[in-house]
Amino acid sequence: MGDPNEQGAERWQQSDLLGLLAQQRPQPDTQATQAAPAKLLILDTETTGLNPSDGQCIEVGAILFAVAQRAVLTQVSFLLPCDHNAAESINGIAAEVTRLQQPWQAALACFEAMLDHCDAVLAHNAAFDRQWFGAGGVLPALDKPWICSMDDIRWPRERQLRASPSVRDLALAYGVPVWAAHRALTDCIYLAQVLERCDGLDGLLQQALEPKLLYRARLSYSERQQAKDAGFRWNDPIQGAWTRRLSEREAKALPFAVQAVESSEGSVAA
């Protein structure tokens, strides 16, 4: 969502095989192991680069969302001062605008209060947004569970979304008008409106919170379409392999063999 590489990254629509299998197979009762969050902090960032080593976060947008009531409780957006924005052509934020006098410290305090009231943080491409918090800047570390609306939630098959949909495609699939892009609060609003329209949200969030590891598909070249249909990615993050992050339940449900290539501590083997 905040990743500048997402600009223009349009791919064909494909059904997610995992989503289809989830409808065909009985689902375990996840309530005993993981309750659905009562409140979500929907979050997005805009940045000057791809990671904290060569850039900084210059905008944070957040919405505190009540799941059962499908209601927005609080929302905030603020700019963080920067000297130069190499991604201005992507996010449209001029560096000199970030340096205008404005109460970003008070907005940050509001954001931290919203964080205290949430049960989980939801972001689109959460791995990108997560890296900016607690990275030595002004943004605090976030110790709440994270949910990625791009990779962790198995959106209903009837929405005809690819396995890792863009925010734009997700919004349009749920009838949410798309009027702008690449500002943090705007993308948070799209996600909140999707959740407002989403049937069975508690179950989707419960399954999204299941522990996940990176798995490699054990398929031949001639069988590669099965990996595509199940939402596996080629060369990402392991070169020469079809991989996807899955829960143990999802891995067992696949119609082909997979191998875990990530430990529970998160280290990845090539």
C-alpha cells in the first residue's frame, strides 16, 4: 500500500485455490485458540524509500475500527518532517510540505492512544509498513498482532480476486469507489469500507491470525499452474521457487505437496 513499487502493478485476476478449498472443506473451530479481534487499527504509511536503511516514513494514516459494529471509532493522519522525498512522484508529498508547522507530535500521541485500544493491526502489504515502527525513528514499536489484508486474509472466492489483491482491486470488488491513491488515510478508508461490507468478517480475521510459515511448492515445471492457482509466488522471496506464507491448516489442505522453508523464528532457508 505504501510501497512505491506497487504503482501500476496490475496483474491478471485469478481465483485463489486456498479460498476455494476453504469453502469445500469443513473449517475447524478457531474460537478456542484465537478469538477475532474486537478492534482493529487499520494502518498505512507513505515513505521516501523502500526500507529504513535508505528512506524514512513521512506519513502515517490510521483508523480505529470496531469489528462487531463495523464502525469507524477514530481516525488520524499526519506528516513527519523530512529533508528530501525521493518518492514524491509516487505519493505526491513534497518534502517542503512536511516541514510546514503542524501538530504532528499531538497526532502521534493520538495514534499511540489508538494503538493502546486495538487488539490487532491491519495493513495492506503489512511487511512493508511494519518495518518503519520501532526502527530508531519517532514511530513506536508495535507489539500487537499484525494482519495483512493482502496476504493473510482469504477473501471470498465470489469476489473474483487474485490471491494477493491490490487495495484498488479489493475496494472495487466490494463496491467501494476509488477516487485517489497513495495517501495514507485514503487507503485506510478504502480498507475500512471493505470491512464494513464484508460478510463473515470474524471468521476471516480469526483465520488470518493463525500462525504462518513460508512454504515451497513441491511441483515440477509442468505442474507450475497449480502453484499459481494457489497464490504461490515465483522468485519471491526465494529464487527459483514457488512460495507462499500459509498456516499449517492451509498447507495440509492443498492438493499438492509443500515444504516449510521458514522456521518458527522467521529465518528463511534458500
